[in-house]
Amino acid sequence: MTRILLTRHGHVDGIRPARFRGRAELPLTARGVAQADALAKRIARQWKPAAVYTSAMQRCVVTGGRVAEACGIPAEVDQGLGDIDYGAWQMRTHEEVEKEAPDAYRLWRQAPHLLRFPGGESLQDVVARTSDALRLMMARHREETVVLVGHDSVNRALLLQLLDQPLSAYWKLAQDPCGLSDIEVFAGGDVRVGFLNDTGHLEGIL
């Protein structure tokens, strides 16, 4: 059995009011750093992971680095965990996009699996690269615990695959900054979810 501890990076600007952050490099805020430290302490206290894998975006690298330091293990960038490419929508506010492209924005909110971002990716693209990252990680860490530090959209895509759910269920899985999910994947392919998006370790920081 491989245990996956899936988490999102800490707080950054552009979460509220919401922007399509995507591939934009955004540093952790002071709140985000505090969240990463609290997450690292919890993981180090409860588990003994073998490795940390992060998106190449600095907000994930820094979050994962805090976890790796607390656990005394290596952290490695995996390009497959990079945030979705929002193309022309990147760093635009949701209000701006909804006003400029109401039909496309409505499709994103109601049937996200049917949209390709103008000049960017679709959810199917995200699933393809995250499934590769997941497969390679599973092969490398049989019977070990690993920490994956990704993004809201990427983590949702990973969870949909692990839970054998359709892409149309994308919006049903919340992923808060430094929220933690515990998933056990067994050799035969069975999956057991211990908990999803737990933020108990962030009390007083959220």
C-alpha cells in the first residue's frame, strides 16, 4: 500500500477576490508561510513520509520545502503537478472574465470538462499529465508514504482519478490552502480515503 498525503500550497494573493492564477508566479503571503509551517508540523508528527513532490511553482516549492525540512526528507519538483494553464484568462478576475465571456465562464462553472481555456489547457490535459506523475510516483514508492504539493485544479484532477469520478464532478472537491487529504492506494488498485481537505492543523491561521 502507498499512502499519498495530498496538499495544496499555502495562501497567496489572488485567492480572494478570486483570480485565475494558473502559471503566474506568486509568493506565499505571511499567512501562507504560517499555514505551510503548521502543515509541516502535522505531517512530521503523524507520519514518516519518504519524499515530497511539488509543482515547479514557487508557492508549492516553498510549501513542500517546509514539509521536507520538518521531516528530514528530500523534496523534488514534478512538472506534472504544475497548475493548469488558463491561457488568456490568467490573472484576470472572475468578474472580468464573466463580463467579457459570459458563455465560456458559465461553461467553466457548470460543465468544466467541456471547456478549453483560450490559449491554454483543458481538464483533460491536466488529467493526462497528473496521471503520469501519479503512475511514476506509485512505481517509485511502493509501500511508502509520499507528500504531493499541488494546486487547487491539479489536486482536484488527481482526486477525481483516485476516486474514479468523472471530470464533471470537478467542483464537488474543495481544496483549501494547505488542506490535507490522506489516500491509501493498494497494490490491486483499491483506494481508501482516510479524509479529504482536512484543515484542523490550521486553526487560528485560516
